[in-house]
Amino acid sequence: MAKLKTLVTQLCPPVLLPAVRAAYRALGGGKRSAALTLHPHSQDLDVYWDPEMERILETWGEGNVWDEIQLLLAGRRGRVLDIACGTGKTMQILAAHSGLELHGCDISDKLLERAVARGLLRERLHVGDATRLPYPDDHFDYAYSIGSLEHFTEDGIGRLLAECHRVTRYIAFHQHPISRSGSDEGWIKTMQSYFNNGLDWWLPRYRAVYADVRILPSRWEDTRSFGRWFVCVKRDPER
């Protein structure tokens, strides 16, 4: 049992450890363990209806990604899509910036109900799969995802990026972890499973969709990963 607890601690991002420990206890102290695979067949979606995940999403971006997305969108105007927006906390933060019309989509109706409860407009929120967005071409001026893309399957990553490119006129901003080791560690299965791979694994997936991809550091990090922003330019908004 002690070895299993050590393994979970090593594999799980610190922000999710409280939730993982709770799930561990609920399973009787260790009937299941964290594991690694290279190519998942499907996402682990049940967690997005878990009240503990809803609680975590309320604070996890403080002091890093929530500051960074405000800087990336500072001075910009137009319609913006938050992909996998969860409880809408990021949208609420950005609502303080004039000139942005904020929309969100997420797979979890439960998380979106929390977004409505915090005052976001229901008609600007969509429940559905981010790999099949319901919006017209170039419907948004900008889009972003934060800590989301790594939770999709390999095929799903490509389809999400293609859909983001289709519905976004100018620039999309995607933030997610890159392995500290620089190697491809594969699909890490914890409460919220994710890819923890190196930059050389991620870049070809972006460049298959976007000709212009720029990488910026993020202040988010944990013991296993560094955060990185992938700035994907479809058109220059100044032209």
C-alpha cells in the first residue's frame, strides 16, 4: 500500500492529489493504481461530473495561467471561445476586460451549470464535444484552451485543433504541460488522465494544422511537467 501511494504521488499533478487521494480511499485503499499507456482508446470523462473536480477548477489557475491569458488577450477585441471552459471561472475573469464577447463549450453539463450560476449567459455556453464544434467557420476572432488539450486522445487532439482552426479567424492560444524529462512519457492515468510528452511530440500535431506556431513559457508547473503556451496564428489581426 505504501508503494502504491508513492507511485500515485509521483504520477499525479499536485493540483489533483487531494482528489486522487479521496478516490483512493473510496476504492478501499488501493484496488486500482495509476498506470501508464502510450495510446488511450478513449478519454476518461466521468471525472468531469465529480464534485471534487468542480471544486478544484475554482482555484487551480491562480497566480499563473489566469494571469497569462489576460495578458495574451489584453487590448484585443471581438468574439472569444473558451474550449473546455469547465465552470467558467476563466471566462468570469476575462469578463472584466472590455471589448471581449466570451463564449464557452464543455463536455460536462454539470460544470456548465456552475458557469451559469456564476452569472455567465446560458446562450453563450454549449454542451458538447470540442472535436465537433457547432459553430460556423471563422465565427470567433480568438480561442483558447487551458490545461485541456492533453486530456484528449491522440486522434482527438488533431480533430480539436482542426476544429479550432476552422472556427477561429485570427489566433488560438493553447496551454498544457510538457514533460520535464523531454521524453514522451505517454498517457498517465490518474483521476484526470493526460499525455505528458515532450515538445517534439506536440509540435508536429500543431504544425499539421497551423503554419505559424509560436511557443511561450507558462508559470504553471508541477514536479513532472512544465507549462507551455502554443500560440497558433491563422491570420494576423492587424492586416
